[in-house]
Amino acid sequence: MQLLIPRLLLCLDGNTEVLENHAVLIDGERVAEVGPALTLLAKYPEAEKIELPDQVLMPGLINCHTHAAMNLFRGIADDLALHDWLQTRIWPLEGAHADQEFVYDGTVMSAAEMLLGGTTTFNDMYFYPDQVVQAAIDVGIRVVAGITVIEFPTRYASDANQYIELGLAARDKTLNEATVHWSAAPHAPYTVSDDTFLRLASLAEELNLPIHCHLHETASEVTDAVSRNGVRPFDRLLKLGVINERFMAVHGVHLNDSELAQMSKAGASLVHCPASNLKLASGIAPISTALKAGVNVVVGTDGAASNNKIDMWDEMRLAALLCKGASMDATAWTASEALLGVTNGAAKALGLESVTGRISAGFKADLIAVELDQKPHQSPLHNLVSKLVYSGSARDVAHVWVNGKRVVESQQLVGKSSQLVSQTMRKVTRVWQTRLQ
């Protein structure tokens, strides 16, 4: 057992109350008890005592959308609009290089970047999900791996049926892995057929999986669909029965008021990826309208090829500020709402609301300890939640626990994962840099 004794405790158990003189007991994979520090010290004298005197203990952040392996494409296709970015750079590069080795190495690098920045869970959509999962296990992060489907052939699969078969086979091999979860991940309406959407929706219902899909990312995606089919992509998915409480609309930049109202009614979630949307000039998602409609809004970084960073602190801050600026309302998406969105709300979107995203007895111990006032940018500490959202940084994360195991200590990866990441970094410089150029 581990008894964590921080200066401040932020459980985010449905609220942003800040607790002092409290401690958290970890027993195995789970939080066993939360209570006054003196009480728990007396009750569990045999527990390993871990003092965190200048830190706040809080739930780990959850990245609700990324393509982790694309870390290896960081900076390789910058300053392009989405269509050109995909058609002229990313898809050709993937066709030439995105094999099992590529996916494993790229995901190792992303998983390390996320863990060191306090992200303890990521939701992934990419080829070779078996390699995504293996990399996540080896580095020590919780993963929601996508049964990713696209209609055209790649190095990974030849058609939709094979994508699904390979994804299900990978899932079946990991059913006993405590840190591995799955989603149905149709790429987008413009790359997935009606029949495939229906099959994935049925699988999601049968296997209790979230559905993770790009939707209305660009204006041309919508206008092209209307020209081709006479219907907006959202309306098409709504008629197919795909828009429900399992559904996660990624980007949603060009969703209208009516569609957001229907998302709210269905219980669907919107995954906001502000940096990627800005960099690809896709636009700014209507987050204020979505929040007013009651949509569960969460945050993702997208992949490093279209963001260049996989930093949830930066993404959370940008998301909150963009919401205020775009709506001309400084009260929109408060710091408390933003922080709950990247923890509680994110867990809900992924179907993990009883697993992670808060510090509460029975939940998995996915925790981070964040330094409070050891550096100039952290002081003074007038409001903890505002400090975390508006001036927090990945470099403030001192320690990280995933599934009860400490995986980052004093801003360093622990054990074998540290060696693995060092080896992979050398390989990226020596091998992948040359291959991709």
C-alpha cells in the first residue's frame, strides 16, 4: 500500500473542491481510501508513506483524441491545409512507411511525452492497434485503442472487413490487460460506407465500446457531402443511428446549432482539438454553443503531425481561451469546467466514468502530483484551479501513477520504460529521420 500525502488534494469527484491536510491510500491498482492525513496515517501505519509537500495531487489528464504513432511525422508536413496535408503528404508517407515497426516506435515516443506531461490515458485511432497497445503497456500508460476502419487499402489491411477482423483479434488478446480499453473507430464519413458504420455501431453496442470518429472537421467536408449525397455528414450518421451516447464527434468545427442540440439529446460527446484545427486552418469549433446545448465537451491533441505537441496542458488552456474569444464571453468555459472536462468528462466520453478521471475509493489510481510554487511561473497561488488551467505546464508534473504504479518519479520515467524510450529516441534519430526524409 502507498499513502500519498500532498500539500493540496484535488479529487475532481464531480467538483473542484480543494482539500488540505488530506491523503490518498493506494492499494494495488485502486484508490482504497481518501481522508484526513492524520487519520489515514494512524489507520495504515504499514503503508509506504510518500510525502508530496509542495505539490497538488490530482487525477491524471485524459487525451480524448490522438494518432500516437504519427509522432514520427512531427514537422514533416507543416503549413498545409487539411486536404493537401492528407493527400500530398500524410497518406503517401503512411503508404510507404506506416508498418508495425513505425507504429510501435511512434507510439512509444508519444506515450512517453504524454506521461511526462501528466496525461495518464489516451484515446487512439491508428493502424496496427496491437502495436499501439503493446507500446502503451511497455511505457506504462492507459490506452483506449481504436478498432480503426477506413475503406481504402493500406499496409495494414485491404478492406473494411479486414480492418474490423484485425482490430477484433487484437482486442481479444488484451481482454485481461487492466490498462487497455477499446473503441470502434471509423475514420470519417468521407472514408467509411453506410454498411461499415452500421456494422461498427452494432459491434459497439454488443461489446460496450465508444465510437470515435472525425466529423465536420472542415467546411469542404460538409459541402462536398451535400453535393454528393444531398445530406450533411451529421444527418447521415443520425439516420444510421450512429449518433448516440457512445458517439464521440472529433473536431466538430462545422456543426450547426441544430446538430449540437441533437448531440446533446443523444448524449454524444464533442472532442475539441483546437491546436490542430487552427494549424490546418479548419476553423474554431462552436464550443460555447455546444456547452450551452448541454453537450459533453472534452479535449484531444490530435496527432503530432498536425499539432506538433501532445501536451494536454497547452490544449486545455487554448481550448478555454478560444471558447471565450470566439463567443466574446469571458465567462464561457470556466477554469473549473475545463479541468473537469479533461478528467471527469473525458472519462465519461470514453465509457470509463467508473474507472478513471477522479480520485475516489474504488477508482483506478491514475494520479499526478503537480508542483505548486517552486518556479517563477507558478507564483503566487491565488486560485489553484485557475493556476492549473491558465498557467499550468507539462514541466510542472513531478510524479505520475497509472493503475497504482508510479511510472514517473521526479520528472523521470521509471525502470524499463526509461531504457525503452532512450533506445527508441536514438532509433528515431538514427533510422526514422533518414527513412522519412
